[in-house]
Amino acid sequence: MGTHGWVLTAQSDGALAQTHPATDGLQTNYDAGRTWTDQLYGCSIGVDVPAVRYCCTQHGLYRSSDAGQHWSPTAHTGHCAVSRVDVKSSAIVYVLSGVRLLRTDDSGAHFTDVAPPGLNLPCDAAECYRSPSDIILDEGDPLRVFAMVMTSATPFVPYLYMYQESRDRGATWVELPGRFPRQRLYPDPNDAKVLYLAGTGGVRKSRDGGQTWFDVVSGLDDYSVCKLHVSRQTPGIVYATTCADDRPQGGLTAVPEAGYGPLYWTTTGGE
């Protein structure tokens, strides 16, 4: 869910209400519109109840039950970077808060820390800096969650990324092998063993749940891929939005998309 174009103002009861379009995204207000403080970001929409929305602010996570017309704070009032609504229940939400990964099962009334182990390692370890940067849910399995974690020797050198996987909504975690440049993971909702990585260097694919990887679509190897979408309705169809403009190559067909490079699609999972 994009937040571009919304403005919220405070009501007399303390709730936040949408008032009129804007150009700078969502901003929260705590004094009836006299001043504006933080933008809202990291927003997500309920799959089962699309009118339910969650958005992050510097003051915590906010929830709307009427498609953004009115907003109320949840019990999480600390730092909030990203929210992800469960693929089956809009009452279950994951939130990134610093090095913490939180989950609520009751629409934000209570939160539990379900972060993977090994974050913020001591600096005499091989990797002394680990920080979660995204939460990835599997549309095909509501219990399956991936944590995208930045890693480096210190907080000031270029990052690599690793992934941890949970099959029980964050109760336990298993670290996937490998360290990657900035590549985001995309599960195939039709096959639990198939995963994709997209970002710097193009697209990579795994057929064994992330144990091994191989490049797909040789023509995209030099691209930076901004987004990937794996179709749930039609197995094998994958869309890749590139960050650089060029001609279609390999097994993909180019479709124009404003604001990015070509949008490619494949009917064979990129192979």
C-alpha cells in the first residue's frame, strides 16, 4: 500500500482522520493541524478485510478500520519502520522496530517480540552488526515468514543481506545459507521450495527452499531489478520491474511501465 497523497488531521477525540490529498505522503498531526510532524510509512492493507490499514510513524503503529478515514494508535508506541499484515488475518501484524521484530495477534492490542536470534552480535564475532530490514510473508502459507537482515563487520561498511525463515509465525527460526548484495526475497506461493531473489545483479532462483541458487534470465544479469511479483493465480508467471531501461532479452517479454525501466514477464519461472 502506497502512502503517497494522503494527509491526516487530529480530531477532538485524538483519532487521526483523512482530510484532503497532498503531495508529500502521509503526515501525522497532534495539535489539530497547527503543525505537522512525522510522515506515515511502512503501510499495509488487510487481505481478508481490505478496509483495515496499518501505518508506521515515529510514535508507533496506527490502525484504521475504515480504509484510512480515521486512525487510532495501537499498543506499540515505539519506533516503527515496516508493517506487514498476515496473508490470512488482518488481526495479525508484524512490525519492525529497530532490531526487534514484533507480532500482534489481536489488531495491535498486544505485541510479542518474535525476532530471530543472533541480532546485534558482539563486535569480536565475524559479523558484529545484524539488523532486520524487512519482513516477507508467503501468500501460499500464512505460517511462513522471512526476515531480511542486514549484515556487516561494522555498521559503517557496505552491507550484505541474509535471510531467516520461520514456519510458525516467528516462534522459531532457521537461517538460510548465503550472503547476498541488496536482493529481496520473493516466495513462490504455489511451491514452497521455490524462492526468488531480485535486486542488484538481476534475478536468482532456488528450487530447494534457499539452499542453493542459480541465475535466471541471462539477459537481466546486469540489471538492478526494483520489484518482482510471482503470480499466485498462474504458476510460472513472474513479473520483474527493472531500474534501468534497455531491451528485452532472454525468456522475458517487455511491457512498458512509467517511472521505471521495462516491466518484464515470464511464463516459465524465468527458466
